[in-house]
Amino acid sequence: MKRQREWSYDEDLLVISTFSKRYKSDQWADILLDLTKEIKTSKASIRARIKSYNAFMLGRTDGLQDIESMDLAIKEVMSNQSLSKSKMSYILEP
């Protein structure tokens, strides 16, 4: 079985902030592709992490990894851009 990737706070912050800044002007797939290059990981890995963000925002934390990193990154972006949880979930949906 393949080992799950460990995500850093900086990577979480990059993914969340990039989507929140570009979702109005760019296609979701284009943002995803740019992030794969910048973080040097697969599309599947980023998609899985985004699913984890959404699960976390819904309060489903069982089985999630790096919860503190996710929590801090989500709160920072939501605070800096005045976003609600529902708006953040909308932005992160493909």
C-alpha cells in the first residue's frame, strides 16, 4: 500500500489560498495543474487533500492527517479573505 503524503502548513496554505484567489478567473483544472508543479506532487494527492479540507470543515476528522496544519491554513485564508465555511467549501469543489 502506498504511503500517504505528509502535508506541511505551507503547502496547505498554498493550496487553499491559491484556489481562493484564482477560483473566479481560472478553471479549477488549471489551478490544480499549477499547484502540482509548484508542490511537486500529483493531481490525485491534491484532490485527496482538498477532500480532507472539506471533510474537516464539516467536522468529520476521523482518519484525517495533519489536522492542525489544515485548521491553521483554513482559518488564516478565511480570516484574511473574509470567507465563510460554506464559501470556502464552494471554492474548493471541482
